[in-house]
Amino acid sequence: MKNYDNEKDKFTRGCVQVYTGNGKGKTTASIGLAVRALGAGLRVFFAQFLKSGTYSESSILGGLNNLTYRQYGTGQFIMRKPTEEDRVAARAGIEDAREALRSGAYDVVILDEANVACSLGLIAEDDLLTVASERPERTELVFTGRGAPPRLIEIADLVTEMREVKHYYRQGIAARKGIES
């Protein structure tokens, strides 16, 4: 097994990645990337917008070495119109992500559901672009969520659009713990 603790084995140029689209798997892909990075000895900052409380992923991510996991949401507005409290939480997430990038303490910074927070008006598209422009050259930066802004897609190095072809929700199968929640 290769030892990735050696600095020369780490990547020297980070990229901007976007996972978007209406299909399932955007958060799952970013968690997989985080796990792969951790396995390579990299340090990860994982900011989860819109969510608050315990989700299956939060119960494990929060306890992983070299991973900082934070939530920036009230967890309620999906069923209602966003409030000022929702906006404050999202703005705090953007500021913490900028600080994580400036600190140099992280090799990978993931902004999970930041695209959705942007599309709902909780944070501005310019905020996402500012985060991307402030990314140190050696830091990988990932944005997830439906509705990625066109300008973010334009500047990204990698864009993956998850497209729903078939989904069991349409058969009446609700979200299942450990699979969707």
C-alpha cells in the first residue's frame, strides 16, 4: 500500500469541481472524494449548507481525523420560505469557507449544497465566485447542489451533471435512512 504522507506525493495543482443536476448522488460524490482525500493523508474542510442536525453522514464525518465538518443551515426552510436566520447561517458558511481557504490548513474544501443555497438567494452567486477566486493553487474546491450558477460552471475545471433517468421516489419509495438521509 502506498504511503501518501510524503509531500511529494500530494497534488501540486488543485482544481474547482462542480457536481450539479437533478439526479441523485451529488453529496454522495463529494463524500466519496473526501474519504479518498483522507485516505491519501489530505486535510478536508466539509461545509454542508442548508442542513442542521443529525443525518447519517454527519454521524460519521464529524468524527473523522483530518476532516472538519460543519453545517450551515436551520434545516427547516425546505418546507417553507427561507428566513433571515437561513441567510445568516449560509453567509457564515461562506465566511468560514473563505477562512478555511486562507488558512492553508486544508487540501480539499467542499461546499455541499452551496449551489442550492445560491439558487434560493441565501448567498449570492458572486460569493461563490469569490470563494473560487480566493482558492489557493494547491487546494481542491468542490461545489455541490442542483442549479449551479452558469458563471460557476464556466470557471470550474470539472463539472459533472447528475441526470435523473429513473428514481424509485416515483414508485412511492420514501427517503431511507442510510441511503438518502
